[in-house]
Amino acid sequence: MTVLSVDEYKAQGNAFFKAEEYDRAADMYTKGLACPDCSIAAVLFTNRAAVNMKREQYGAVISDCDNAIATDPRAPKAYYRRGLAHAALLSFKEAAADFKMLMAIKPNDAKSRSLFENAQKEYKRRKFEAALRVETVSFFKALDLANFTETIPELDLAPGAPVTLDYIKALLDFFRADDRTLPMRHILQLLTRLRETLMTETNLVDLHIPAEAMATAGPRRVLSVFGDFHGQWYDLANAIGRVGFPSTEHRMVFLGDYVDRGSWGVPVFLTIAAMKLFAPKSVIMLRGNHETNDMNTMFGLKAEITQRYHEKLSQGLSEVFAHLPLACLATVGDVDRTFCVHGGLPAPTTKLSAINAFSRTTQPPSSGVFTDLLWADPSPAPGRTPSSRGTSFQFGPDVARQFMEGNRITQVLRAHQMVEAGYKHEFPQGPKLTTVFSAPKYCDFNNNKGAVAFYTGESTGVEFLQYEAVPHPQRPLPMMAANPLAALLQQNK
Ligand SMILES: [Mn+2]
């Protein structure tokens, strides 16, 4: 292997960064930092922070910037990136402190001042809101369907009338045609029913596909498992077109992160909701870390609602999100006990029964089983190590093995991370744990494929369907309008 000079590692890292090959860019900067004569450590740390910003690993951005600042206490880009990462983690007080330093370093820079003022404003606003927080009347009590008269006849659900396959097709046609905004009346009808259905489910849902059902199905799909869609409705519609609709024979598990980032979070969530209402026992909708108030404020859903829907819808969706179950145990053909979850695994000694032992109808706490299920990531490093996201942990193959053996789980399917091929086997030496990501060309600036995990009646193990992104109308990303800090995060500048 050729050993490069520090400057060559930097140049190569920058070239990979420009080519959007972020893992290889980070690798070059890391190698540069390991050089014994490294004289540009602050630059390399700051550049690696930019890579981690792209990878949405805000905890890692902060630690890289900490290191850069320790080497060069007046490195403006380090304060800038650390400030943005703090904002992404909703630590606006820390963000404001970083932007204040930036102002001190660049006294006549208007942009630094505006960053500081925005962070401080957001910090004060949140403090004020927290102080005012009182029991609010449920969205479902406060809003009367009779006040919303605009209807689309083929989408009007009379009380007691079931959601049919024709309804789902009409809903898909509606969203597809001219990128239309669904009237509140129909949103309320769907959300009211979805909330009631979700209330009957436990935190950990059982989904049993007996061997006889596999034999009867033959080459047809019996189970499809979808990862993040993040508001990419056109890609969701494409994926459904490829795998088919749900039915009593074709079960579906959605691993969460329906909203934020993309421009069509509300349509993604409502389309999946309609499929669940059509086949409630066959379609399982899990909660992702983006089905939470903090994420929705910063990453776009709230802005999407402000731009296109009734302002109160934020509260309504928040209430429904809080009823989404947190994990699913799918027994496929009486053999594969597949644990489905958005993020990852909790502490290795956790029993499955512990997942049902708390109330989920809140925002996730700062740590514990609830938070690990939504936020944790796998890592080749053994044990539980600090997460580069700043929330929950990374867990190694040893942790996964212990948790899986202790609960007789044969396989884990999780989402939460963009992967180039749309799916990725995280532990080549075992145990079987696979990331599934269903949003191709994520955020319109990555080059990844999307994938859906599936079993047919003839599958001897999980299979994957990969697909490319499909065209979508041009609509400014809602995050750009959320606030100036969110806009910078979206651009990853
Ligand atoms: Mn996620």
C-alpha cells in the first residue's frame, strides 16, 4: 500500500468529498491525521466534520470540531460546523455560543451574526414554549369534521364504510395528479381511524406467517419490509407498484421515518395509513426517530404542514405518531424469527417482554429501551459505544448476538441509515442484521438505490428488491423554509 503525504491525503479526501464518496473521503482524512508529521490536523478534522455532516452524524461532527478547535482555537469553519451540528441536535444554546465565537473571529461577517441571532432566537422560543406547556385538548376533540366541507367524492369515507383497494388506488391517483393537497376532511377521516387502530396494538407487534401460508402462496410475496421513505412519495408509489398491494396473504412492515427531509411527508404517511386501514392485521407501521416533535420542527414536516395544510395538523400527526408501535416480531414460515425495528437494539440482556413494559404514547426519553429502538446503529466495534449521532448507542455484533440469542431471534431487519445498495448486511461474520433503506437518491443529492426486503412462499431466506429513484415534481424542500439553520443543514454546507 502506498503511503501518501499529509497534503496528498487531504487532496484525495477533498476529491472524494467532491465526488460524494463520503466514506472514502473520511478514510483519507483519518489517514492524514494518523501521519506522524501531521501539521494540518485542524484542517483535516474540520474537513472530516463536513463529511460527517453529510452522513447526518452530528455527534461525530461535534467531536471532530472539538479536536480542530483544540489544535487551532480560531478555526472559523470548526465553530461554524459545530454550531450547525448543535442546532441539528436541538442544542441551540451551544449553537449560539459557537456562532458567537464565529462573530468574534470574523467581526464584519453578516452571515455569522444572522446565525447567532437565529440560534439564540430558537433557544429562547423553546425555553418559552416549555414554560408555557399545558395539557392541550386533543386534536381529535378540538377539530370538528363538519367544519371541513371541501371533499373529493371518491375519497369521502362515510362513517363505518371500509377503506377498500379502490380507495387506495384513488388516493394514489389523487396524490400523483398535479401534486395535489388532500383536503383536511379526508386527512381527519384517515387519522381518526388510524389512531383508533393503533391504540389496539402493543409496543411489540407479533406477525405470524405459518408454514402452510407459505406453501399456499408459492411464488407470491407473503411479506414486504420497507425502510425510510422520508417524504419521497413518488418513490413510495413506485415501490408499491413493484411489490403489489397488501392483503391478508401479503403482509407489510414499515420501519418508520415516513416524514421529514422530503417534500411529501404527509402523503407518504397517509398512503401507508390507508393501506393499514385496508388490511389492519397485515400492515404494521412502526415509529421511527423522525415521528417525533423535535425532529419534525427541525427537519421539515412542520414546515410542510405550514406551507400546505391546516396548522393544527402538526398536533394531530404528533398524537398519531405517539401511538405507532416500536417493533415487530415476524415469524416467517415458523422458522425465521425476524425482529423488525427502525433504529437498533437495546442493551444485550434486554428481554422482548421489556419492550411491552412501558407506555409509548410520549416523546422518546433521552435514553433507554424506547430510545435505542428508534435511534441505535450497528457498528463493527464490539460492545455498546457512543453514537456518532449524539443519541443512543452504536452496538457491535457481540451485543446483537447476545440480544438475539437471549430472545431466540434469528434475524434483524432495521432501517435508519442510508446505504448505497438500499440494503446492507451489517455483520458479515454474523449475526444476521440487515439495514433496509427505501428512499433512493435520498434528499436528491445521494446516489443510493432504494430497496424492499421480502419473502415469497418459496423464499428460504430474506430477499431484496432494489430500485432507482423515479422523477418527481420540483418543489422546494420544506426544510429550507423551516428556519435559516435548518436550511443550512439541508444544504449541508
Ligand atoms: Mn431514522
